[in-house]
Amino acid sequence: MTPKMVDREQKRLQIIGSAFNVLRDKGYMDTKMSDIAEAVGIGKGTLYEYFANKEELVAATVETMIRLSQDSIYRELDAIADPEEKLRRFIRLLAEAFGEESGLFRLFIEIVRGSGGGGGRFERMDYLAEAYKRTTNKVEAILKEGIDKGVFRKVDVPSTAVLLVCIMDGLQLPYGLDRKSVDVKKVNGVVEEMVFSYLK
Amino acid sequence: MTPKMVDREQKRLQIIGSAFNVLRDKGYMDTKMSDIAEAVGIGKGTLYEYFANKEELVAATVETMIRLSQDSIYRELDAIADPEEKLRRFIRLLAEAFGEESGLFRLFIEIVRGSGGGGGRFERMDYLAEAYKRTTNKVEAILKEGIDKGVFRKVDVPSTAVLLVCIMDGLQLPYGLDRKSVDVKKVNGVVEEMVFSYLK
Amino acid sequence: MTPKMVDREQKRLQIIGSAFNVLRDKGYMDTKMSDIAEAVGIGKGTLYEYFANKEELVAATVETMIRLSQDSIYRELDAIADPEEKLRRFIRLLAEAFGEESGLFRLFIEIVRGSGGGGGRFERMDYLAEAYKRTTNKVEAILKEGIDKGVFRKVDVPSTAVLLVCIMDGLQLPYGLDRKSVDVKKVNGVVEEMVFSYLK
Amino acid sequence: MTPKMVDREQKRLQIIGSAFNVLRDKGYMDTKMSDIAEAVGIGKGTLYEYFANKEELVAATVETMIRLSQDSIYRELDAIADPEEKLRRFIRLLAEAFGEESGLFRLFIEIVRGSGGGGGRFERMDYLAEAYKRTTNKVEAILKEGIDKGVFRKVDVPSTAVLLVCIMDGLQLPYGLDRKSVDVKKVNGVVEEMVFSYLK
DNA sequence: AATGAATGAGGGTTCATTCAT
DNA sequence: AATGAATGAACCCTCATTCAT
């Protein structure tokens, strides 16, 4: 990687960071390229020096933010040996990651929505599917390990893993609708109880 | 309500029905007013005789479809006396309603996304919050009844109700990403098991 | 053709007429869609009700103007029996058609230029090639008839026909460069003399 | 001219050479400044060290290429004494210069087109008019000499000269439209025959 | 002198909305 | 009441030009 490449990559990341803030707040549809440029503090045209078009910029933004989020989660998880503790931590980290602070998943969903139909606009959304798959795989591994070690019951691993990820995703819902009246912490507590009541 | 009003209401419903089909398939962003008009089989201008603008039409569509879905679910549930059976049925009905066939929730999410930020375009989305609230209330009622009758443990009712709705919502996720490799029926089965392992 | 189609075709022609005026004066590159809209006296968006994009509009304009020009020329020629008189008239009509009044050919050339390279923007320019071919064919027919009737020498018909069309085209040149100092009428006279000195 | 100036002039010529290749292939409209810079193998900004803007660069390119072409033609013609031979050679040289290999005239025409209207972008296109004038003057001189020497008929010299240049220009036409089906050599042969049948 | 990253004016195009019929 | 032709604001994107290094 030449020095120039470093600068370029730095700038891409800077743009992605600001782009994410705007996209998270306004959604894909309502985010104009000029909004992003303004947020980064650069000219509109400069965006096109780093990304071919809006779709690429948004895809790269989502990809990067997911990767960063996943990397950070996985790194922390890898340091934990006990499967139950690992799963418990996983739930909390995902709840955090999906929580309001991030908004990543709200954006994620909007984009998936737009491209789910087949003729959708996002081509590179395979990455999103991969990220999802990576997460379910991670959960599957944790579950298997727990079962092998006799910590968990012998549950259907693939279905349970999918369900766990779905639940974490579903916890997004109140953020859009009912921010005030829901005690997120409590709900998260119930999630853990419920999951382990099932696994034990 | 005069006969004319009835006609008017009929036509609104007809438009809403066709609009929903289009919106479900293409998403909010990619659905043009002309697409809807074409689907209904009327002129573009006529839409504006029945709805003030795109936002109103879409809001009314989502409202109506949610109401219809909820009405049908509640009607069926009211016929069931046993709380456990009621909750079990509720889970299945919601899974169905949120399932791929409907697509209602994918649309719902896309719209909520757009208006979540506060400055968003959808003003009338309070209705969505109400629908959500109505559902959690319904679940709360079922839980309370079950606890009162000694069928369920004494769980935190509000949090558990919220969680249940979130879980049902979260089950949408695979539809957009991983339609093929997920065995939806199995996952739904795990949901039931998990919920009741927690409530018992 | 329904009544609506008539109106539509009328409007297309109206747009084409105004578009031609603008294109002739400013050239393809410097003609903005808004210039054309303004010239027609309609909104910019309306152009797109009748033509898919700028390229289609320009292609249709050139096609139509060429067709009109050719139709008018051919109609007049068909009324003439004598080959020499026919060719003489042909030269004069083409000189007129290609003359400054029209500017059609200047535009024509600019467009062919842009699309000649192969990767060029104009896909429908086959029509231009056809128009050119139609003209050379017409000239070939006149030459053949003249030769058959013994009015002309036995020249190489295809090459001579191509050359005649090229000459007429070449007469455009002074219009762009030297409008003032060239006596077009005289030059046209020389063309005729030269051509017939060759054919006799 | 200081050594520095020589270097500068060298570089200008180098740029012009590459610029011509690109312009000939893509046309004015589709040639970006970056294309030229890349072709020269220098930075985009450097172009502006040698030419004030795109227009100047293109104008200089066309000017230079025309001058080079004319110089080479004139040098060769000056070595010929016999007027008929001179004219014959002139026709062949111009046919070559205007031929596909060069593409100079296709570019020339595109540019003249853009600036013909008066409000056009090219201010310095006077040079093109001068080059054209120089060519007609040259032809006039040849014709006069031929007439004086009794080799040619007493034709209208200015008109005939203009016509000859127009014909040579017109021979460009098939290159853009009908490259395949035209036997250029034969057509060029007919040109000579026709011209001399007129002059004798 | 040379560069190329940054810029932003400007163009083509879309589509929600209007309104004359 | 119903229509769809007309509209133009608004958006994405390009590319000639500038200027800090």
C-alpha cells in the first residue's frame, strides 16, 4: 500500500463515517449526496472521486459499519471461554450494536427492503446477507460448543441461531415507534432469561 | 353515511387494495403514483380525488392493511378462552401476518425508517405506533390473564409483551436476506418452545 | 390511428420543428433540453412525454427533417422525365437543401462525427446512413437511365453517384467559414457545368 | 527564442500531437481534458500550464495539424512545374489528407459546426477560415497558371477553386456513414476525370 | 514546473402534483 | 367525477478548471 493509498483509504473512511451519520438520521431515500458532502465538509463532486455513485457510497458505508461492528463484537467474544457467558455477552453486545446509538440496522433494513424484490437497486447487498450469515454462524458455533460441553440442552442449532439473531434484530422495533414507553434494559433482561430458560 | 359516501369509501378501499400490492412488491421508494393508478386501473389524477398526496395514500394503505390484519387476528383470538392456547395461536397468527405472503411489515419498516428521525415525511405514522401499542396491549392482556389463572409464571408483563412483539417482528429478517436456507416452520416452532419454556 | 394518436403525432412534429431550429443554430452539444422546451413553448418535462431522452429527440428531429427534405425532393424529381433535366434539378434541389437555410447537414455531420467512432452515442444513426444510401441510389438510378437513353456517357455509375452526393455535401463548407466572399450561385453553376462536362 | 522557450514549444507540440490523436478518435465533445492528459502522459493540471483552456488547446491542435498538413502539401507541390500535374497531385494529396487516416477534417467540421452560429464557443476559428482561404488561394494560383499557360480552359477561377476544395471536403462524407461499400480509390479517380474534363 | 485532489456550475432526467377538459 | 398531459422543482452526476503542495 503506497502512501497515497493510505490517504485515499483514510478519506474514504472519513466520508463513510459522516455518510453513516446522515444516512442513519435521514434514511437512504431522504439523504442527498449534497447532504453527505456537507456533512463531510467537502464538495459534492469530491464524493465521486471516492465512490462511483450513491449506491456504491451507501453500500460501502453499510458494509464498513457492519464490519467494524462485527469485528469489535467478535474480538470481545473471542476472549471469552465459557459458552454461556459468551452467549450472554453476545446478546448484550448485539443489543447495544442494534440499539438506538447505532441505527445501523434501521438503515440496513431500509436498503434490504429496497433490494429484496429482485429488481432492487442494490447489487452489492450480498454483503449484507453474508454479514447476517456470519452472525448466525457465530451463534451456531456458540450453541454447539455449549451443547458439546453439556452446558446447553440439545436444541436445534440452526433454527435457534437464526431465531436469536432475529430476536436481536426485532428489538430494533420500539426505537422507531415507542422510544419513550419501553424500558429497553428490562426487555433485554427478559431476552436473556427467556433464551437461557430455553437452553437449560 | 349517504350512498355517495359509501361509494367513495368503496373506491378508497379498492385503491388501497391495489396500492398495497404494489407497495409490498416494490417498496415505498420505488412505487410511483402512476404504478398505483395503473394497478387500480384508473387515471393518475383520480388518486388525488381520494387522497391528498402520496404520503396520505400510503399511510392510509398501511393503516388499513394493519387494521384488517389486526381485526382478523383479534376476532379469532377472542374466540379462544384458554390463555396458553390464546398465546400460542397469537404467535402463529402473527408469524403468518408478518410472513412473506404479507410483506406488510417490510413496507411498514421502510416507512417507519423514513419517518423515525422526527423530521421524517410521515406525520400520520402515529397510527403505526398505535397499532404497535394495541398489539403489545393485547399481548399484555393475554399474559396477565394467564398469570392470574396461574397458567404462566409471574413475569414482567410489559417487558415480556414488548419482547414477544419484537420477536415476531424480528422473524421478518430472513425473508429479505436468506429466504432459501432458513426453515421458517422450524424457527417458528422454536419460538413457541422458547416462549413457553420461559412462561412456565 | 385514434384521434389521440393524431394529437400526439402533431405535438411530436411541433417539438421536432422547434428542436430543429435550435439544433441548427446551436449544434448538438450546445443545445440544452431546456433550450428546446423554451423554443417549443412548453415545460422541460413535457419533452420527455414525447421522447425518451435527448438522443431520441435529436435523432427523431434529424430523421424527420431529412425525410421531409427527401420526400419533397423526390416528389419534384419524379415529375421530370428527361434524365439530364432530372439530374440538373437534383443538383439544384440538393444545393438548396444543404444550403444555409437548412443547416440540416451541418447538424447531421456533427452527429455522425460523434457516433462514427463506434462507441459513439447515437445508436439510431443507421437512419442517416440509410438516408445517404437512398440518395446515392436515387442518383444511380438517374445516371443509369441517362446512360441507357444514351444521354450520358458510360461512366462508373456507383462511384459517380457517390461523388455527386459528396460534392453536394462538400458545398456546405463555405457556409461555416467564408459566408461572405463566396458566390454560392456561381459555384453551383460551375458544379453543373463540371458534372455535365463529365457525363457528356 | 531562449532555450527555455524551445523546451516550452517542444512540449506544446508534444501535447498537441497526443491531443490530436484523441480528438480525431473521439471527437471534440467526447474528449475530456483528462483523456488528453493521459494520452500525453502528464498531469491534467499541466495542460493548463501550456494552454489557457480546452478551447485554446483544441484550437491550437487543429491549427497546428492543419498547418503541418498544408506545409507538407505545399512543399511537395512547389516542386512541380506543370500546372496539370500540379493540380492532379493536389487532388491526390488532399484526398489523402482528408482521408480516414487523418480524421482531421471530421474534427474540423465538428468544431466549425459548434462555432458557426456566431455565438459559438470558438473564437479563434478565424484560423480555420484562413487555412481554408489559403487552400483556395493555392488552387486559384494553380488554375490561373494553367489558364495562362493555355493548359486549362478559361473557367471562373474563384468559383472553380472554391468548388475543388469543397469537393475534396465532401469526400469525407462516406467515411462516417458507409465506410464499407464505397470504393474510395475509384471515387478519387472519378474526381480527377471530372475535374479535368471540365478544365480541358 | 508539475501535479491531481477538490470543486461546483450546469445538464439530463424523474415524478409528485395540478388543472383544463 | 375522472382524466392524463403538462409542469418544474429537485436530484444525481460530469468535467473543465483551480490551487495547494
